[in-house]
Amino acid sequence: MTLRSLAANTPSRRANWRALGLSLEDMEKPKIAVVNSSSELAICYAHLDGIAKIVKEEIRAAGGVPFEVRTAAPSDFITGANKAGSYILAGRDIIANDIEVQVEAALLDGMICLTSCDKTPPGHLMAAARLNIPTILVIGGYQPAGEIEGEPVDVEDVWSGTIGMRFGREPKFPIAELAENAIMGPGVCAGMATANTMHSTVEALGMCLPGHAPVRANSPKMQANARAAARRIVEMVHEDLKPRDILTPGAFKNAVATVLAVSGSINAIKHLQATAIEAQNGLDVFALWEEMSDVPVLSAVRPTGDIRIEQFEDAGGARAVLKRLESRIDTGALTCTGKTLAENLEGYEIPGPEIIHAMDDPVGPGPSIAILKGSFAETAVVRLGIRDGSRPEEFTGPARVFESTAETMQAIEDKVVQPGDVVVARNQGLRGGPAMGGSASVILFALDAAGLAKTTAFVTDGQLSGLCLKGLTVAEVHPEAATGGPIGKIRDGDVITISVANRSIDVNVSPDELARRNGPGWKTPATGYLNTFRHDVRDMSTGGVLTPSAD
């Protein structure tokens, strides 16, 4: 019996657990939380009850006692329907807190997290780092995309096609037909959007078993992965292998390199920073991003290129990327296997070298994501993808400032926005949104549909979907408008200069003049949990953590 179990094995607990059917022998075994975000609302999570059953069976067979616990299940296309998507990011911290309330409060010995859509992987990582009990993640897998007339279609086609129609761009297939065929089963969005980026990040951090990300949802391979992870978590409890042993600066270096190598979602930056805050390892992920900026793009998965996520998985996925990166990363980092990354990669041969390129033969130069700083922002993020000259990287133009997504969209439709403009959509940050609500991603797709993506620049203090990769787009500007940042004080006509080469974003207004100007304050009303989030959330330098335990 573990020390935690001894402390928790009181007569009253024994009475409760005996009533649940546990035997006296069970009382002596490791107690494992099976963290499940199953939901009938969203296809991302619809298969997890079946995976939880497999995991529980295997934990029992391995000598543990599983307790299934549930958490919130945020999904962009479903729980983003209200409050301009504010509940999406806010759900990340609810997940971490849900786990603390159930797992830490019950003094369980370890946990295995069934991780699926965008916000569950960081929520699980944050909880693992905070609780610091043996933890392993099971990758929930991606959904199968459909076909129309022999051509693959997925949810990105539905979304971009719907927005495009508003601006006169006909989708490649009728929207109704796209909606019927884009998603053919459970799992997260196909492509290297935020979910698959975070799944790959989990493996790079060493928090899931090797070769598990990405994976086809509900496939025999995923089920076998779940069984292997269930056996391993019982071993980890006996070994007392904890997340903070794994979530070291070296592990984060490996994760950053992996995101850059696959041109992943910019959302990974704040999620990694939030996890580092919870791990209390003192790491500045934004600085680490610049340190690793020489990592080139090794695989061009949609939306960066034409490679589909199935091809990426079959080529070796995150494991193959890490193998390619061996010379640039910290292979001495410990992983959930109890071995170092170097030991995990020893003897591994990449099955798809034409899909996941070598460092000396990349798809494109690095970085695929860069951090900008200057008089306009302390930090801001730009996703560059494959830097082949098809998108501008230097831009100077007058600001066209908008206070909401709806106002911006109307201006694009009315042709108020012109080539050469820097479109600024503010009040969409952690507090202004709140929780980065505001659907800034829609603006980017609208600019593309209106033929303006390559002739304008787009700047926002909001976040972008991992599907977004169009034009020169600067997001997650910190400090945000609602907290008095320069983005809240600029006016139409102020000239903004963006330079990827210099990693800079500046405005031609003096600090004294900016100080004299008033910002917009909090324009979006918020009640209930969103109001609590608005008042308690930390700024982007922490990854937007909410919990006071991060102090």
C-alpha cells in the first residue's frame, strides 16, 4: 500500500468503498483515477466511455483499482456557440480544477487521463503538474474525414466554405454536402490544428507512451495504446514516478521543437507556459521559443501543407519527429516509461521519411511560429508555416481599429478595409473577451475570402484556431486592450510596423502620447464563471492561468 493510501485508508472510507463493491484486498491496491471527459455534446469525446472501460479493465488486471471521474468537455464547434467562444479557453482551467477537486481531494495514488479535444490535453497536463502524482495521458485520437467525388474533405472545409460564401467565394462543394461528409466518426479535428498539435506535444513532453500521437480514434491501435498506458500507470505508482520528474526544462525544449517542426498551432505556447507555471519549474516558454527558432519545418500537415494527418501518423508521427530532432533536443529528458527519450528512440527507424523530412532536408526554414516584441506588445505570436515567400513577413501600414468581431466583419464586407491596412481587432484577450472569446479566427477567414489576406496584416489580442494559417497574422498581443496595453490605445491611421526578421511589432506613437490616451476598458459583459475568470486570470506571460496555486 502507498503512503497516500495508508493516510486515506480510514474506516469511513473503507465503509464507503466496501459499499461500492471493493474487496478487502482492493483496499491495499493503488487507487487510480481514470479521468474521462466523455460528452454526448461533441464528437471529439463521444468514444471515450468505451476507452475508459478498456482502461479500467486493464488497471484491475495490473493490480490497481480504477475510479472513473468526469470533467468538463469544451469543444470549439459546440461549446463555442455562446458568448463568442469564451467558454472554450475558460474550460481548460475548469478541467484542471475538476481534477484537483476529485483526485487530490480523494488522495488517490495516480491518474490516467483520456485526453482529446484542444483544451483537455493542457488541462490534464496542468493538473498533473499541480497535483504531482504519477500520471499518464492516453491520446484520444483524430476523427476520420470524409470524401466527396474522391476528394478528401474535413471540418476546415466546412468552416472556411461557410465564411467564404458570405464574401462571394463559392466553396469547392455545396456546404450542405460538406457538412454531411466532413466528419465520419469520433475524435478531434483532422489536421495539425490545436488538438493534434497538443497530442504531439504530450508525447514530446514524455507524458504519454512512445508512438501514441497522433492516432486514429477508436482504432485497434488506439485501444492497444490505452491498454498499455493502463498497465504502465500502475507501475508508475509503484515506482513513484511523478510529473515534475518528467516536466523538466529539457522536456519543454523537446515540446517546443516538435511544435515548430510540424508548424503546429500557436495555442501550444500558452498551454505549455501554463503547464510550466503549474510545474513550478521557472521556465519562460516565450524565451525558449526564440531559443529554438532555428528548428525547421519537417512535415507539412494541413493546414500548413497538403499532408493529411493519417499520412503523418503512418509516417511515424511525433515519435518520428523527435527522432529527426535528436541532434537539437534534450534526449536525456526522463519520460513516463521510466527511461530517457534517448532510450525510447534507440533503434527506432522512421517508416515515412518522405513525409517527415530530415533536418538537413527540411520542408521549409524555421521558425514556423515566432514571438514578436516592440512598442506595440511585450509579446505577440505570428504563425508563419512554410516560409516560401507566399505570405508577407514585413508590413507597414495604417491601423484600422475595430472593437468587435462583428464590427470587423461588417467593415470587410463593406470594403472599408483596403489593401495596405493593418486590421486591428481588440477586446478579445484573456480579460477583454473574456477568456479570449471573440472569434478572431472568423476575421482571418473573412479576409482570405475577400481576397485581402496577402495585402493586409491582421493583429489581435485574441486567440486563433489551430486551423488558421493565412496571410500575416499577429495574435495573442500582450498586454491586451482591457488591461491598458498599446493595442487598446491606438487609433485609426496610427502606423504599425511588423517585422518577422527583427521579431518586432511597433507603432509610430510615442510612449508619452500612448500614456495620455484612454483605452477601451472591458466592453464585453460577463456573468457567472466568465466574470470570475475575467477578474482572476493572470496575463499571457503565465499562459493565462487562473488558479491561485500557481503563485
